[in-house]
Amino acid sequence: MPTRRPLIAGNWKMNGRLKDLAWVETFAEAVSADNCDVLVCPPAILLHAFAGAFQGQGISLGAQDCSPEPDGAYTGDISARMLKDIGCTHVIVGHSERRDGHGETDALVRRKAEAALNEGLTPILCVGEHLQEREDGRAVGAVLAQLAASLPDADATRLVIAYEPVWAIGTGRSAGPDEAQEMHAAIRAAWPGADGAQLRILYGGSVKPDNVEALMACADIDGALVGGASLDPASFARLVNLSS
Ligand code: PGA
């Protein structure tokens, strides 16, 4: 069974300023884990500045979204090719704040993931059920359907899945380790290729230093996608240290 190296990814969402370059120094001083991959996804306008600051600190650079198109007349959009050009290795696609807030469909998310793969970026493909689906006992079915419809054709090593229950994002209410493990195991079992054991599946939704250890102890949880708790560098470093 291949070992899956943990990945802790910070998603800053629409937060941060140029002055926050100091984040990197504080994080680097506090982090001590070396058997865990660390990725940070600042807003697009800060990617270039942070690309330099992350270099040599063991922090990979990721974006929060990309266009499905490689270039062209798409005002306001940013392509995977541009992200690659300035040093990104990863891009989040299909976050629920884009699916729900910007009407992104599974088909569009799949095209974005394909665009990322075409440029050699690793897509972090997000899926997750709404509260009503969980309360109705339909969470696993809803997530597997969403995944099947938004998943591009790719080897398990070329992308990352993030399971983020919508009701847990930014609410302080995380899924319990058992709930999360059940979903992660279902996602892995449903993987269409023979290499599902190599697939990294992150949990996201109110991950903090005080719940990350219990989540990371689960057999099929390979890391975390962290929103609010990634903004504070000391807290994010603690979270990384506890995850490895
Ligand atoms: P949160 O966000 O950690 O603030 O809940 C997670 C996410 O949306 O990726």
C-alpha cells in the first residue's frame, strides 16, 4: 500500500494584503514538521508577491480558481497557463463558494480541472454536501454524484480531492472524524481507476489546531484544506506540526 504524504493547504479566500508578506516569516519560524507538504493559496492578486516569499520556505503556491480556457477574450479571468507561469503548482477548483456563489456547475468544474491538468498543475477538486442532504441521509450519494460529474480523466497522483461539507465551512462546526472518514472511504472506494490507494483526499471545513489531530488519525484522511485558521501564521504552523 503506497504511503500518502500528508498535505495541509491554506485557502486565504478574499483575505490578505501585500503587507502580509510578514506571514511567511512568522510561519517559517513556528513550523517544525518536515514530513508534510504545505501549500498556501493566496488571492490571485497576491500570488506573484508570495511566489518569491514562499520559495525556499517549503511552501508551495496555489491559486483559488482558474478559467477553463487557456488564453483569450475572457475579461477578468485568469488561466491555468498564467498561474503556472508565475509559479503555482496547484489550483483549487469547484470550491462551494464558487459553485454556490457563482453558479459553477459540475461540467464547468470538470473543464477547469482539465485546464489545470493540461498545464501540469495539480487541481484540488472540492466536493461536499449541503446540510439538507446530510440531514436526509443522502450525503454520501450526493457527494459521489458530484464527484463523478466533475472529475476529469486523470491518474490519482495528478489531482487531489477535498471533501468539504458545505455546512462545516466557516461555521466552526466541523464534521466529526467518523463522518469525515466514512465519506473519505466512500470517495476512495468509488475512484474509477485501479490507483485509488494513491489518491490524496483532504478534509475541509472548520479545521483548527484543536481538531486536526483526530481528523488526521483517520485512515483515509490525507490532509486538510484550511480556510480561517490559515490566516494566522502561528495557528497554521501549529496545525501543520500536529498533522505530521
Ligand atoms: P474554513 O474554510 O476552514 O474557514 O471552514 C475551509 C474552506 O472553505 O476551504
